[in-house]
Amino acid sequence: MKLLSCAALSLMTVVCCSGGAGKGDEGASGAGGSVSTESGGRAGRGGGPGASGEAGEGGIRDEGSVPGAGEGGVPGAGEGGAIEGLAGDTDEGRGPGGGRGGSGPQTVQVSEVEPNNGPTLTGLQDLGTFDVSKTVTLKGKLSTGGNDGTMYTGDFDGFVFTVAAAGGTLTLNADWMGAADVDLVVYDANLSPIFEDGTTAKPIQTTGPAPVGKFAFVLFSKDTPADWTVTLTYTKPVPTSDASCTSPLQEAATGGCEFTPIAPANGASLVLPAEIGFSSCGCETPVKIYIYGNPPTPENSYYIEKTRGSAPLCSWTGKSSITQEDLTQFGITSDNGLYHWQIRSWHGSLGPARTFTLAPSVCK
């Protein structure tokens, strides 16, 4: 079932007395309409080096193994090693740049507040604006239930929210205690129904694209009281990049330390998880691979820390991976679809910066 498709639908009424999926009479709504109770069918940052910033402390160290020493000690013979000579390298963890906690998608707990039964949008409980990825968990109770064959006669609970940007996704899950026959309807800003579930199945679940605008959803019980929980998750759209593939982060090789990025290639369009690798000569460890969103600020970064182990100072390589879980955990965002990565040595030498996008976005 699709959520928030915004097709022009007549006001669907939701429940027949028998509990079946019948269809009721059309009700008038339109702009300034009201919620119908008639029955019928049914979401540490920071510390990145930048051009001159200081690397933060407190991240989780990644104790890399001897480069290329996969099973049997044959370079490149480790399991799954796509980057030449890096197959035996492993990760132990990641850390937010600067040792501060990340700020990934928000999780908000909300309790139902009465009155929230309309009959207009202003009479519903307002959940605010969805402009960043977040999950809202609502808990409440339908204190009474009932239906006389033409309309609901019990309590109903309604909520309104605003979607700020097109291209995102909404997922809704409604569940409840006991055997009550709970129904749910989603309305657009004109209080025209755009999704409804009047079956006896539980939980009620749906997901789909979320256009810009105001929306509402209302829970009804056809028969008995019910304690309910609704989880509403909004995933912010990922921008399609038309940005330059050139990063503004500057290289700063010092003290004879040189880094050479191996993969991914500059400007690559990645499907995550994606391997990331480099070689190093003369660089003291631990080193940190910084992953940035855009703009590439210290607050919009995290790092992966790696050590040289027993490899020669001028002949060691390291690899790791970029994952969607890491970008989410550390709250890494991009305002134009572009991401950056750069390596920093223990003494502050900075390697060449490279960029990437998340497929299907590309840079130019």
C-alpha cells in the first residue's frame, strides 16, 4: 500500500458494523474540511582535520594487520580483498572526529495529548515539521470505541505534521494491545483521505514517497478501547549532485610523510558499502581516514583510525570501508550529494583529498 500518494480521492469512510471492508457514502471535505467519522470500507561529530584543523582524540583505534597478509601470508590473498595488497587488513571500529558523539537521525518519543480529535487540522495534535531524518514514536489510548453503521461513535486520536522537502520517504506502523478493531486513515491538507486501512489485521503498516505539505493521520476503534503505539519514520531525500568532483580540502605533506589514495577513484559514484584504501611512505601512525559530508567541516566528519603494525615505514597500505550505517551513526550529511575523504598522519600531514557521491548521483 502506498502512503501519501496525494491522488485525488473522495472522502472514504471507514468501518461497517460487521467489521468488514465495505464502502460508505462520500463525505464532503475540501479545504477547511473536517475529519470524517462516517463508516465504510476501508529518522561525535567533528574533529575533522580540514586544511589546518587539529585531529580530535578519543576515537576507536583500528589495529590494522600487516598489509596484504591474508590467509597464507600471500599479498592480496585475503578473503574478499578487492584492493590489491590490502586483503589482510581489518577494521576494529570507527570513531567520531574529535571524540564527540555523533548526531544521526533523531528519535523522538511523544505521548498523546487530548483533545486531539479535530474536527479541523488545528484541532489535531501537531508533531511539527519533518525537515531532517527522524523517527517519532507515539503512544496513546483510544478510550472508547464504537460504530453505528454510518459513523464512528467512540474516541478518535488525530495528529498533523508537515513535510518540508519533496523526495523523502515516510514509513508508518500502528499497533495496539488487545483484540480491538482499530482503523487508521491518512489525510492531505484538505482532509481528503489518501491512505486508509479498515481491516482487522494488526499492525497497520505502509511506506511510500512523501511530498511537501501538511498531512494528518487519525486512529479510530470500531468496538473496544485500545492502547496503541504509532511509529512514524521520515527519511530525508538525498540530493542529486551536480557539484564539482574537486574537493576544497587541501593536501599538506610534511616531514617526509606521503599518502597515496588507491580507491575509490576521485569522484566515484559508490554503492555502499564501498572499500577505501591508501598507501603510505614515511608516515607515523596511527593515521586517521576522515570521511566528510558537504560542506566538509570538522563537525560533519568521522574518522577511522589505523596503525602500521610491523610493515616497513615506507611500504605499508591500509584499507577500510565506507558504510551507510557509519554515515547515519555519525550524522554525516551532504547539501549537494558530494562527500570527501582525506588521510591525516599522527604528526598532522594531510594526504590528497578525494570526493565521492552515492549512486546514482554523480559529480562533474
